[in-house]
Amino acid sequence: MQRFSFLIGRLIKGVFVILSIGVLAFFVIRLVPGDPISVIAGKSGSVDAEYMEALRQKLGLDQPIFVQLGIFMKGLVQGDLGQSYRQGAPVTQIIFERLPATLLLTLSASAISILLGVLAGSLAARRRGSWADSVISTLALIFYATPLFWMGLMAILLFSLVLGWFPAFGMVSSDMRYEGPRYVIDVLHHLVMPMTILGLFYMAVYARLTRASMLEVAEMDFVRTARAKGMTESYITRRHILRNALLPVITFAGIQAGHLIGGTVLVETVFGWPGIGRLAFDSLLQRDYPVLLGIFITTSVMVVIFNIITDVLYTLVDPRIEVNQ
């Protein structure tokens, strides 16, 4: 019952957060230089003043800014994010068509980064001061300091153009019409490079965080007591040190959820991955405000959900933590 009340409370708070982000994003997007009407008219090859004014009225951009905000917020409450300026289709439809690709990329990259990061950090902590610790720490620093787009371009150059192991762009092979298991294999084949590049950056963060957290927990009194009782070092590491050291990792994973989605903009653009990150980049160039706002709202909802999941995971990792509103 207490956990249910906690979830309800967090969901209510999450709704207010999303509405606040909607208002903020509405004004921030309109600070972007450029007029969407000019962009649309330029693409269509018509810059006639009457045509542009008629288009402005059709899209509702002739209304005062606060009237436009009211229309947007009313639609947001009703689950309607409006129509795309460029495509003329509902924004929700456009985003939901791209969302599965982004979820596949972000969830797989998150899983591999957490798993490998925790394993690497655990090994570095257990072998503190050894060559393994030095190698892991150095690689983590390199992966963290290297820009994502540069790693992506180098990966395409090496593994696609030189070695020919993986396709460079897209999510599926455009010249093939696979179905069933062959389609899944084709998608996974295209997923390997963008997932790895995105995962390596965050794996470096988790490795360094896990190492530091484990070294801190290893000096605590309850660990010394466990050693005094004659428990094996592997049991102490697995049962006492690592379990308590995971709390900061879980916290950081919840916070990084939003950053991970943001990181897909670069990765999806470099690899031509058809997700909402690439959609956001294209919509920004086209000044497609409704689609940009829809992406802001969608990512905000995902971050709120990830944070709620993080809070629940706290209680599973450490039962001493009680949930409350």
C-alpha cells in the first residue's frame, strides 16, 4: 500500500513537471533564429507575400504568442501534440513511428554500458594499483573524453569501409526485404556500432563510479566485521561491497537516462539511425516547432518514468530504504 501511494504521488508530481517543461520548451523553441514560414516557403519555391501570410494563418502563427501557448497546452492535456508544419501529419504519429528505434538504441546501449561498466569498475577496485586497474582507468578516461561523433566516424571508417564488418548507416538493409528472424538479425547487425559507440561513453562513467564507490564501501566497518568472521573475499565483494556500492550507480543511471536520449541526436545523425534524435535534428533545421515540442514532451515523460523506476530499484537493492512521497 505504501509503495502504491508512493507511485501515485510521483506520477502526480511528474505530470506537473511535464506541464512545466511544456511551457518552458514552448518559449525556448521560439527563441531559435529563423521563421518556419520562410523555411517552408523557401522549400516549396514560393516566397510570395500573400502565400506566406495565408500559410501563417493556416498554421496559427499569426495568433499572439500566449494564444498559441494556450492552444498548445490545451492539446497537451488532451494528448494532442498538434500537426507537423512540414509533413502535415499528427506529431504523435510521427514520434511513435520513430520512438521504437530510439528505445532500442538507448535501452541496449544503457544495458551494455551498465553491465560492462560495473564489471570493469569491480575488477579495477579489486585489483587496485595493479596493471588491470591502470588499463581500465585509462580506457575509461579515453572513452569519456572522446567526442561521440568522432568515435562514430572512426568506427564507420574502420569497421564499415576498411573491414566491411558492419553497415555504416540505417537500421535495416534498404536493398533487402527480410522478414521474421532474418529481419531481426539484420536490425541487430545495424545496431552493433551505434549501440557500442553510445554505450562506451557511459560505460566509462559507470566504471569510474563503481570503482570509487566500491573502494569507499570496502573501508566501512561492516566489511571489516565480515572479514573478521572468516568470510571469503569473493563473497564479501559480491554480497556486501558491490551491493552497497550499486546505489550511487543506480542514482546516476536514473539521472543519465535523459542525457542518454539526448546523446542519440549525435549518434543517430552520424549513423543515420531513424530515431527521434535524428528527427529532432531535422525538425530543428526545418523549424518544425510542433515536432520539436512533441520530442521535448516525449523525452520528459521517459525521464520521469526512468526516475520512478530508479526510486523503486533503491528498495530492491537496499531494503533498508523506505519509499515515501
